[in-house]
Amino acid sequence: MLVIIFLVVPFCSSIKEISNQIVEDKKNLASFKNEVQKAEQFEESYQNLEINPEKINEFLVNPSIPIELIKFIESLGKSENLYIKISPASVLKTDKDYWNSIGFSIELVGDFPSTMKFLEKLESSHYFIKTQKLHTRTLSEKDASFGKYASFPVGEILTDLEIKVFTKD
């Protein structure tokens, strides 16, 4: 009986530990197979994403003739019933910028929802645009007394926006 207690009981406890280890290893193996499958799917998707310089070049603005971009911005403003004034602005090139750029200062007057729709459409357009500065305030009676804001009711939103538009080299 002592032999059974000293030999069989430790052997049974080792069997239990080994079976627990096998279950844990099977879980790890299943997790690893799942990760391998995700990696294969990512690799398959990544191969379909090619960097196409010609396609990128279509989205960059010609720095000497940015008329197409200006027309696009003006039509966005008009489609949202906003008063829009566009003027050139200077922008600094940072180390993170891959391309050269030009800047524009945009002044918008209109209601808040229209202004937000304009900004959303501008940032989701096919041009590579980065917002540099954004300042929004409500037109006051003092603003309405000046000539250029006299036709707008008090309470409209005045937005000053500065953007950086990336250009072809």
C-alpha cells in the first residue's frame, strides 16, 4: 500500500500537470494559427496596395497654376451657401512634409452646420490638404457695421482658415 501511495499518487499528479500543460499548449497553438492567418490576410491585402506615383501626382496641385483647386474651394463654399474669400498665404515646410506646398487663407461666413460641412468636404477631397489654422467666431453688431459684413445677419459664423496644399515638384 505504501508503494502505491509513494509511486502512484505522485505519478497521477504529474499526469494532471502534463495534461494541463498540453491543454495550454493547444490554446497557444490555436492562437498562433489565428495570428498567422491574420498575417497572411494582411499580406494579401498589402500586396494589392501599390504606391503609384502617377496616381499620387494627380492629387498634387500645380504650384504655378492652382486655378483648379481655387475653383474647387469656391464651388464647395457656394454649394454650402457660404460667403467665401480665398487669398494666398505663406506656409512653412516641415521635416515631415514629403512634398512642396503652397498656402491659402480662406474666410467663410455662414451658418455653423454649413461651415462644418465645408470643412469636412475640403479635408476629405482628393487633394492633399493640411489645415494649419482654424479660427471661428460669431459675427457681432460691430462686425456687421463694417462694409464687407454688412449684408450678413448678426450671429452668423465667421471662420478664418489657413491650409497647406501639397504641390508637384
